[in-house]
Amino acid sequence: MSAALRSVKGTRDLLPPETAVWQAVEETARRVFGLYGYGEIRTPILESRDLFARGVGETTDIVAKEMYQFRDRKGRELCLRPESTAAVARAFAEHGLANQGLPARLFYFGPHFRYERPQKGRYRQFHQIGAELIGEGGPLGDAELVAMLVRFLEALGFADLEVLVNSVGDGPSREAFREALVAHLEPRSDALSPDSRRRLEENPLRILDSKEPRDRQALADAPSMLDHLSEASARRFAEVRDALERLGVGHAVTPRLVRGLDYYTDTVFEIVSAGLGAQDAIVGGGRYDRLLAELGGPDLPAIGFAIGQDRLIDVLPESFRRGLGGAPPALVVAIEPVPALAALELAEELRRAGVAALAETGSRSLGKALRWADRRGLRAAVLLGEAELAAGRAALKDLSSGEQAALPRADLAARLGELQ
Ligand code: AMP
């Protein structure tokens, strides 16, 4: 097939009926996040490159290797957003949302872009569902946000969720830990991967994120972040855990968890579940108390998370999919000599009553039309014969049992509504 007819590498089309699943996941997000007072924010897909260079970090893989960046026709350095936290922070500052009462509770979903090697579950255009709590710096805010995330995943039918939490500390804690980590790794630098050797100079904490076996080995008896927390950070972390406990959110302290982005402070977390697969978290987040000020906005604390929607949908529990209404329930077919227009008319009558219906508008035989409806998973057919039409009735045929009964037209919508 010619390249013009092929989607760009790492991107894909989402087609019905699968898009109904995407919508239902997004509806569930809206509903659950709404219970916590969150409102939806929609930021542009195009942003200035500088926003992420400053907000995510020039040395992160995301910015250094994975960002789609280009100059527009006027030479502006732009990019396709690789994540949304920096974009939400920008919008928050740009619109002075701090003046509308704090904290701000915002959620988003939509496409994001990273130039990564495409593989199962990894795309160049992928989708995230995320939320940000801005202007609340206390530990209870952390616990509430994590609880909301857990409730969302539970509403999708995930069970046995475990929240992995860690604290990467405040400024002084990180400085102390950075020194201890460098002191541990420097004598072992020959054993590190080339990437991590470079990180040792530039950004040693990122080495903790490496999945390379040789790096993992060099890290085996490395010092723990938690032993280097300042008193304030240690107390804060204990309060977060306490609050999670009180809200009934099971969690495990995971000292190696640092998350890939540079802007995190104190709480970071990921969620795993039997269903989600443990290796590569689908959900991750953390506190980013310095980001807004670093971008030149107000100096406000914040915390957020981002869920990989593509992977989430890949591993969605069957129970959630089963609960979704799929195909319309009925196909309306006119039987010769009744014209197809009569079927179209009746289908329209049903739709006006709020019942989804298809009409056979082509010239297929009754048998062919019924087989097609059955294959498409339709529940019933409404048959409109000459005698029925004259009597103001129609025959309702249940496609799974094969049973058929004539009904007054006026009763059809209610009966089909039960099937929908
Ligand atoms: P991050 O913004 O890197 O913390 O990513 C949050 C989540 O987004 C990850 O846990 C992934 O599930 C998802 N994600 C990140 N990059 C991709 C990608 N290239 N393709 C699919 N999902 C992704």
C-alpha cells in the first residue's frame, strides 16, 4: 500500500466499537474526578519547546531524545506536547488561576507525543489521563489525590491495587542523597551503562530509573533515599502514609522509585495491580513544588499523576467491557412489497423515542439482512410486512432465541429499550 495510505509509524487509528471503550473510560474519569471537585482543562497540543526544556528538564530522555520539535514558518521553536503537567502549569500561570481560589483541581486527557521505538503498548502518539492539584502543599492533598486515582481504577474494575510510594525529599534531602549516591557509584562507574555514566555527571538520580541490568546491579547495595530525608520531608512522608491508611488505600514504601521526570519533590508514586502488570507502571505521579516558580509562574506547590490510557485500555478488566452497551439493538427491515422508506421512517420514530436503531435501506433479502444483523451483534430485528403496516403493528424478532411476536408500533420503543 502506498505510504500516503498508511498511518505514520507509531501512530494508529482507533475504530468503533473500540472507541466506545475509550469513551467509557473517559466518562468514568469525568465522573470519579468530578466527585472530588476536579474540572477538565484542555491545553493545546502545540507548545513552545522551551516550556518542556525548562519544565521537564533539558537532560531528561523525554526532552533530549523523544520530543517532536520543529520550527514553524516564522522560525518559532515548537513541539508536540510530550506530557501535560508543564502545559497545565503554564496555563494555570497564564490565566492567573490562582486568583480564582486555591487549590485548583484540574484533570485532562488527550494525545501526547514522544519519539520512542514503537512496540506493544508504546506509541509515538499515545494518550494520557491526568490530574493536577495546584496550591495545596500539605500531605493530606497527596493522600486525597492518590485515593481519587485508586477509586478511578476501581471503578474500571481493577482489583488488588497497590500503591507504591516513595519520597524523593525536599532540596536539602536530595542534595544529601545525591552526594551519597555519587560516592557509591563513582568507584563502580566502569560497570554502568554508557547512558548512566553520562547521568552520573549530569543527573545522578536518574540512574535509579534505569532498567539496564548492569545499572541495576551497580545499584544493588546503593544508599536509600529514605535514609537521607530531612526531618521535614521524613515527617511529611509519614503523614502521607498515615492519611492513605485512614482512607483505606493500601500502599507499599518503595525506596527505589524516583520516576523519570526532574521536577518531582517529596511524594512520588506508581500503581500496580495483578491486572496492570507490575513491570512498567501504567500510572505514575508525584509532587512538583518547584515547577510553577521555575517556569516563572506563582510559587505554589502542586501534585499530579498521568495514566497511560493506551496501556490502561489494553489491560482493562473484562467486567468493564462487558458492561458497555455496544451495537444498537435493532435492525428495522421492510418486507416486500413494503418500501424500504417505511423501515427508515419507523427507525426514525424509534430514535426519536431514544432507542438506537438501524434501518435496512439497501436491497438485501430478508435472510441476508438478518444474518448481517446477527453477525454485528444486534439483539433484535423489527420486521415490517404489509399486513402489520396496515394494522399499525410490527413483528419483533429476538435474534438470539429466534422468537418472534407482533406488537403495536407504539409499544416497540419500550420493548427495544429493555434490550439496549
Ligand atoms: P510519564 O509521563 O513518563 O510518567 O508516563 C506516564 C504513563 O504514560 C506511563 O506510565 C505510560 O503508561 C504512558 N506512556 C508514556 N509514554 C508512552 C508511549 N510512548 N506509549 C504509550 N504509553 C506511554
